[in-house]
Amino acid sequence: MRAYASDESLVVITSGSSSCPSIPEILAVESEKQVVEIALTAWPADVCTADLAPRTFTLDAARDLTGFTVEVTDGAGGAD
């Protein structure tokens, strides 16, 4: 996974099944620590392809996140 700040957005690039991508969501922004926490949740599907493809998501951050560290958790709450 890659992420970068762009204006007031966080651009997140994931890789995985092209038919069942992981879906990122901003959980919290800690301005004092300059940390943004995102969760990756599995696509709701019964069958997924076994390929590896990139997928880009643009998340509204409502602020400039330049210089922030991105911490990632899975949808079940575990840290990656």
C-alpha cells in the first residue's frame, strides 16, 4: 500500500485482487502527532480473482496531510 497527500485529500494505492480490492477509510487524524489512521476493509464478495492489480482511491481528508505518517489497520482492527 502507498499513500500520499494531495491538497485536502489522501490518495491511497492498494494492490490485490482486481475484483475484490481492499477499501481504505480514514478512521482518525491526530494533528498533534501528525498521524492519520486508515483501515483497509475487504471487498464484500464471495469469490475473488487471484490476480494482483493496483487500485487507487482518493479519500477526503478535509485538511492538508503533508508530512503526516499513515498508520494502517485491517478491517478487523489489527495493525499492519
